Amino acid sequence: MKVAYVVPRYGPQIRGGAETGARMLAEHLVELRADQVEVFTTCATDALTWEDQLDPGTSTLNGVVVHRLRSSAGRDPSFHPYSGALLGSPESATAAEADRWVDLQGPLCPDLVDAVRASDADLVAFYPYLYYPTVRGVPAVAERAILHPAAHDEPPLHLGVFDPVFRSVQGLVFQTRSEQRLVEARFGVATTPQVVVGLGVEEGPGTPVEARAALGLGDAPYLVCVGRVDDKKGTGMLARYVAAYKARHPGPLKLVLVGEVVDRPEPHPDVVVTGPVDDTVKWGLLRGATALVSPSPWEAFSIVVIEAMTVGVPVVVNALCGPTREHCERSGGGLWFAGYGQFEAVFDRLLSDPVLAQDLGARGRRYAEANYAWGVLTARYGAFLEGVVRRRDR
């Protein structure tokens, strides 16, 4: 079977959740099933600008053939004010307004759509739903298209431009049951073939001692949050909550925020902002953390939650985020909070009860091993793809 992936950016230097998910699935189809896999993408690496930064052309990366094409435009400077006004009431947007929103957001790449149309792949997998390559690409190959939405309940999901995208594909691949319920309720696609797969995790090297030394953390206990440092991801709220907690509970506890910095929180002696780190430091930080905190209300899966569970670390998530809360509920390996009062109660309990923390970590590890080992996950995903092809051919 030959599968083509369509993503707005691609490569090991990309830290975005959706794009990383696509790369991991593509590489494991090649490694574990010997499928032919190709990728159609742009030359961009920055999801905020979509500027061309890599060379166009075709190359092979870990057995996957990668076609990079130049965009005719990145993100237009007028996008953010236009988007802010439009998304105040997305259901009221006209078709023309929603189409303009997609084009202004970027990456605008008609050549990518033409290349996808010319591909001889048995299936074309679009990932995620939000951008021009998916919105314009799905109609070009709808009879062999599947969609990995990576959807969460955000305002753009309610723009009418996405209805034909979700309703015309031959299959839907979800990361969690929460995402599946959201998409079915929004688009009425219960009869479309679908599967809940998620993403696999492989532990990387790295020790707490190395991570502490690299970041100058000393021996202090710490909470870690891995991902974009962005108020939209809840990191500003988390920093404020930790500052308030420390004022009420003095001690050595620190918060370590790891990732690209979009919105730097107010300075605080116990809030450490590292910027991006390499995988060795990241895995060392996870292994040494008191807990992994995911404050974002908008996640479609959150691979870092599963990574933390893989190494037996308790997780604490935003109660408003369906997918991350689902991981905690299904595994018994995490806790959640809605507002500062619950945040304080959760950490009072977690920090004062090492037996509870150990039990949460063990439960999370069992959940991750049972559901997100690559061998099991790739077999389930591959069987679904083969079923879509058989149904189409009939």
C-alpha cells in the first residue's frame, strides 16, 4: 500500500504536535509494515509566519519520500486582526469570509495541491484540519482522502468552510475518544469509517542529573510543563497559579516551562523559562519531575502527557481539556483542576502524599504501555487504512 501525507510543515526540527504525529506515523508505517510512504509539504518550519526556510525538492528521510514545495504566500500581516473579528462569531461567517480566513492564515501553496492530485498513492492522509493544504487539498482527491483532524473545540472549528472537508473524506482518524465525540457532534459524520489511534511513544535517553545540571536547577523539586510557552496554551495562568501557591506554601518547589517562548510570564524566582531544549534534556526533566502539568484547555491529544506517563510521572491537566482529562480518567494516572482553588488542593495532596504520587505514576505507565506502544498502534492503524482501501475499491 502507498500512503501520502499532506502536512503544512514536516521534519525532525518541527516540534508541533500534529506535524510530529504525522511524521511518527509515516516513519512507523515504513519501519513496521514496509508500506510506501510519501509526504507533501511546504518549505516552512515556523507555524507563525509560514515563511519558506527550507530548500524545495524531493528527499528521503528515514525511509519516507518528502516533497517540499514553495508557498506563494505565508501568513498575511492582516490575518490576526481579521481573524479576531471573524472568530467572534464563526457560525455567522459567510463562505467568502471563511475562504479568505483560510487563505490569509497560510501557508498558501497551490503547487502542493497540484502535486497531491498527481500522486499515485492509494490513500492521501491530511493532517491537521486547520490549514490551506487540507482545506484545498481534500476536494482534489476526496475519493481517496482520509483526515487526521487533530481537532479541539476552538472557534475556527465552527467555520462553515470546514464542513465539506470533514464530510467528503473516506475515513477519519482520531487521537482520543473526546476528539471523536466533538467531531461527530459538530459535523454529523458518525457514518464515516473512523478509528481512534492516538500516537505512539518511544522513550528517549536523558537522566534527571543531566537535566538539572544543564538548566541549573540544583536539587529543588520541580513541576515541568513542556510545549509552547503561550498564554493560549495556559502557561501564563500556570505561572500565576504557581506564584500564588508559593506565596501560600513557601518552599523550594519550582516550575520549569520548556519550549518556544511566545508569551513570557511575569518574572518570578521560582519560575524557570528554558526555551526549547533537546530531547535528552526533555526526557531527563520528565524523569525527575514531581509532576508534568498540562495547563492548556485546547489539546487534541498531548503527546507529552503520554511521554510523562511512559516514565511513570504523575500528570496534572486542565479540567476543561477533554483529551488530556480523558487520559487521566482512563488511566487513573493523573489529576485535573478548574480554577486556582482546585489547583491548590491537587498539589497539596500530591506533594504531601508520596504513596499517591507513586501510584499515579504506575497507573499512567501501564496505560501508556497498553495503548501507545508503536507495534500495537501501527497494526491497528494499518488495518484501518487497508479497510478504507477495500471499501473504496468495492
